[in-house]
Amino acid sequence: MTIPTIQFNFLTAANLKDRTRLKKFIGKMIKKEGRQLAELQYIFCSDAYLLGINQEYLKHDFFTDIITFDLAEKGQSINAEIYISVDRVRDNAANYNSSFRKELHRVIFHGALHLCGYKDKKPKDARLMRQMEDKWLNEYFGA
């Protein structure tokens, strides 16, 4: 059996503190959501870098805060890459009157929730996704 791994990779600095605690929390979150974890890579990057990925792989020509690539076969343990634009997170934090730290964690949890089966394209799904983000943020930060 493979030991689950979560790694944080920084192409752009993100000032992410308590990484060991956060990795444990994400693993617990995924397990509580009924999924098994094999490997999860978070890549923190710039707007320009993520725009290139969005254009090349998704054929979208716009900035986004996160792109999640589920690399696992259907029914297998989670094996994924999650790309997060630090620039977008910073802008979103300002736009939503939130701290950078809280918005960064929201996006980190958002990517993991996608891998657990949550969607966000339809209004009803987006509301549920936001509720789940808030639930895990509150649990993580002890609110």
C-alpha cells in the first residue's frame, strides 16, 4: 500500500505557514469526504503561468485562481495536481474583503473538494461548494 502524500510546490511564493498541519488536515478532510488519497500536488504559481495552462489544456483564455487535474482512473484513490494562482488569490482576498491567508486556504480546500466530487458550475452546486469551503475553513481555523 502506498503512503498518501501531499506536497506543496512553489513557483511563486505564497507564504503558506503550518504546512505539516495543513497536509494532515487535507488528508483528514478527504477521508471524511469518503475518498482515499494516493498523491496530491499543489503548485503555487503566477497568473501568467496558470493562464498558459488554462489556454493549453482547457482552451480557456482567461485568468482563474485554480485548476485541478484529476489524474486517477475512475474509482481509484485520488492522484491529482492542483495549480493555484497566488496573484488571483491576492486579488480575490482584496475583492472579497478577506485575508490572503484565509482566501489561500479557501482555494486549497476548494481544489480538494473538487477531487471529492463537488462541482461548482451550476448555482446550486456553487452554493454547496461554498458551504463546504466554509465548513472546512471554520474547522481548520477553529471558528
